[in-house]
Amino acid sequence: MLNTIERVVCFAEETVITGRDVATWLPKASLVPPTLSTAPSDALYELQLKEATTQNTNEFQRRYCERLLLRTGGNLKKAIAHSGYSDRGLKELFGRLGLRKDESPAE
């Protein structure tokens, strides 16, 4: 993820990063919309609802935070403002998800 963000920031044609800039550097598989082949596996439905919900919530939060960092160019203050989370709340969420501040471009 860090390499992708760095490439987008370094090679963007303008000072504002657009979806086109991001799409240029993302692996093609990440651009494929969800289908039956990319939908949650049947194993998810073997879990109890609470556990399945937790797994899906964690995965959504990780994707949201990764894209949030990408959209804000790794600027944590902008990410906090956009997310609606408190400074402490977003930093705790990043920590819980294993996302480190030093994985994003400089603020």
C-alpha cells in the first residue's frame, strides 16, 4: 500500500490527486467491482453472526482507512477531518488495524 501511495503522490500530473492517477498505479485486481468471485467466501457464513460481522467490519474499516490515506495524500489531519473521527479515535483505529502513520506519505 505504501508503495502505491508513494507512486501516486510522486507521479500525479497535477497538485491534486485524481481517481485517474490512483487507477494508474493500483493493481488491476483492486479495480474489479465485487462479484460472486470476490464476494465473501462461504466460510464467512459458517461463523456466528457476531463473529462474521466483526470480520466484515474490520475488513471494511481497513479498506476505508487505506483509501482515506490515499485520498488525503497521507495527511493525517485531513484524514481526521474527512472521517469525522476524533484525532485519538482515528489513531487508535489505525493502531488496531495495524496501519502505522509511517506507512503513509509525509503530512
